[in-house]
Amino acid sequence: MPSEKQDTIKKFAIHENDTGSTSVQIALLTNRINLLTNHLNVHKKDFSTRRSLLKLAGQRRKMMKYLNRKDPQNYKKVIEELDLRAL
């Protein structure tokens, strides 16, 4: 998993040492959301994980709104790369 995380960071980084830009954070949140979604497909009654998933989705939604406001071109690029719906 750490190599997958590093690959995601490299793919969405703005510069070489970038680990905290909005696009990187959105990509990492999307990876975690996908993992939790797969977990919940198997374990349907895991309500604490469901709550965590909803919190992560809310965080990502806020970051997406911020990115759309600050950098619309990067917003569109992130949506295409991650295969997400626009807000």
C-alpha cells in the first residue's frame, strides 16, 4: 500500500516535494473512499466504517469546491484523472 500511496502522490504532485496540495489530498481521499466502499460491499453492517466513509466523502467534497474556486483547470484535470462526477 505505501507504494500505491507514493504513486498517487507523484501522479498528482505540483512540484517534486509536494505531498499536501489540494489535488494530492483529493486523490488520497479518493483512494481511501474506494477501499472503504469495497469493504462495505462485503461487510454491510459495519456502521462505524460507513460513518467514516461519509466523513471522508464530505472532506473530499469541501476540497473539490475549494479547488474549483481557486484553480478550475486543475479541478477539471483531477475529475478526469480520478473519474469523478463534477459538483
